[in-house]
Amino acid sequence: MSNGSTPSPRRRLRGTLLVVVAAVVAAGLGGWLVWRSAGDGAGLPGARPAAPSRSPGHGSGGAASGGPQRPGGPHGSLKGKVVVIDPGHNPHNNDHGREIARQVDIGNGHKECDTTGTSTNDGYAEASFTLDVARRARTLLQKAGAKVVFTQDGDRPYGPCVDKRAAVGNTAHADAALSIHADGSGAGNRGFHVILPARVTSGPADTAAIVAPSRKLGERLADRFHAVTGSPRSNYIGKGTGLDVRSDLGGLNLSTVPKVFLECGNMRDPKDAAQLTDARWRQKAARGITEGITDFLPH
């Protein structure tokens, strides 16, 4: 029972249309709000812009990226720079004992032309290790834009002699030079160290101009090598600094460009040897070397 009058057909139609229009507007507004919340939220009060997407291999770490990328990775930042790498010893030195025993002038004395180097207890030769790491570092440095010069690439019958190794860097006017080695100390002596040139002004040797920049190179190299490889600084040389100064190495005494030696670890210690014989660790070593050189060179 109703106490009002019955609406006309026209009024009923108008009311129905209003209800339909209101439903459509409400549905559209709800859909728009859902779409915005699913997107980047741009244009909404207090919304944050979307985070930029990252391509594989450019994260802050992980297997794809191999860890954080330093300035001077493969981005051309070393373009125009010359880096000389001296892989210590030579795989063929064992067959040329007489030739490598010849004495050469290192400025403040005389030493053998070269030596055979050491090895792990299982027979992995230092000369093989140094070549492998040097080649890996060359690839990374070249990707970063550097010109890389080797003193030897396993392509010589022996040597070259230590004075000739220094001359390669001098002739190339290297911005940085590095001699790669591994030590042969007693078991229990662990870790890497970087050898810096002492001030030597005698005979053909004059390191006065390179002592300071070589120390800077060595410090950068030690920092990055430690960070990338996780290898400890030497517990038997350098009093925990990973740095050592020597005046008896012809490769340093005769250099006229910033140069250091890197002893990557002790081949006679089982724990160090396990790293040195691991190809994955050697790749880390090459990256640590590359980052250390990059940090040293202005770019």
C-alpha cells in the first residue's frame, strides 16, 4: 500500500538513466585508481617515481656482475693510458740455465739475468701462474681502453733479463708498470704483498722520480687486490701493510716509470696454493689488479 502518487513513465526512465550513468562513472574511476596503483604512481600526491630498471650484470653484486664495478671498469676510462705488465719469469727458463744465470747491472750491483721462479708443492709453476693472471688482466685493461704491453708472453726462449724488462716499460713511456709474481716462502706464511722501489741513484739506476708515484700505485693496488680477492695482506712481510720496499730488484731500480711488483701469495703455503691454483680466484686477482691500476691512473 502506498501513500504517494504513481510516477509517470517519463520520470521512471529518467531515474533509470541517472542510475546507469552513476554506475559507469564509479566503475571508471575505480579502474583508473587500480591502474595507477599498479603502475609507477606518477602524478598521485606523495607518490615516488619508479626505480630505474637494471640490466643483467649491473647490480650491486652477485654472480652476474662479479661484485661491485669500480670506476674504470670496461667503460673506456683508461683510453690513452699505457700499462706495461711483466709476467714474472718464463715457462722456458728451466731449459736455459746458462743464459739466465748471466749477471746484469742493476745499478747498485749485479744479479742474475732471470730465475726459474718457484712452484706449488704439486708442481704448478710460478711462471705459468704469472702468465695466466697477466693475460686475464690484459683483457680487462684493454676493455677499459688501455694499451697493454707485455715484457713476454711465453713467446721467448727465456727471460727477458731483468734490465730488459725494465727497459720495456721505459721505452713504452708507461703510465704504470706491474711485475706479477708469487712467493716461495715457508708454509704458514700467507698473504700477498706489493714491493715498492727504494730510492736508488747509482750507475744506470735513478728511481728518485718514481718512488712517490710508485708508492701511490702500490697502495691503490694493495687496497683493491685485498678487497676483490679477499686474500689477506702478508703476515710475514710488511708488518700487516702488504707493502715492502726493496733496493735489490733490477726491474724496479732501472725503471723510469711508476712500477711495483705484486707477490700474489705464497705458493708453498697450502691455503694460498689452493687459491693460486683456482682459475676463478685468478680471475679475481686480475680484476683486483685492473681496479688498482685504474684507481691510480687519473681519468
